[in-house]
Amino acid sequence: MDSLPASFIVKDDVKRALKLDHPIVALESTVLTHGLPHPTNLALGHDMEAAVHADGATPATIAVLRGTIRIGLTD
């Protein structure tokens, strides 16, 4: 984790899962940002992450926000 460029921001729960060697599921964000209207997109994002959690993994939704690569998002 320490070797990532400064343009990457990794959410704390994803960092923790990596350190503990727990499963992580990457989720892409295009359908959330360009495919669905608000608030449907936000609800879908929450539902996808909840499904990953329910199966015992950590979700890591990937997005580029203002030139920064985010691995794991918050609202």
C-alpha cells in the first residue's frame, strides 16, 4: 500500500482488508455516474456494496474523482 502514487486514495476499510488478506471485490462506478439518475444510482451503489459485505468481502468501488483514483468510496 505504501508504494501507490499520491494520486491514489484507498479507503481505510480496503487498506485493512488488504493487510489482513481478506477478500476484496472491486466494483466499477460507470453505471453509477453515467448510467442511472440520482438517487437511483446511490441506492444501487449501496445495494451492491451490501451484497459484497453479506458474502464476507470488502467492497472497493473504483472511481476517478477530480483527477484522483479512489479505491473505495463514501457517499
